[in-house]
Amino acid sequence: MFGLFSMFWVSFALLVLGTTHGWFVSWAVEPEAAVTAGVWATIAGYVAFAAAANGVYVFFDAMGQATGGKAMSLGHPIQK
């Protein structure tokens, strides 16, 4: 979880730094670069959402076990 939040702040700092120094002006001229950046940002958003969802699942599993409940299923094994 710490890594997830720290990467958010690192990317936010780079965004603010790039915006204030005019690094993204060339993207307005080159639409292909802007589209590529948007695709990568969307993929990164999906990965971050999946990591956060996994963390929430593990958290609820740990809280359930700590209060005396059964362990939540982690799915079927890949090999039998």
C-alpha cells in the first residue's frame, strides 16, 4: 500500500514539475504522443486499481481471520 501511494505522489510531482516547466507543450503539437501517453496512463490506472483491489481483499481477509472468521478463498490452484 505504501508503494501504491508513494508512486501516486511521485507521478503527481512529475506532472506538476513538467507542467510548470513546459515539458508537455510538444504533446499538444504531436497528437500521436498525446494519445500514446493517454493509453499508458489508462493502463497504469487499471494496474493501480487492480493492486488496490487486491490490497482491500487481503485486508478484509486479515481482519476476518483476526476476529475469528474463516480464511477467504484465494481461488483455485494453477496446478493440481
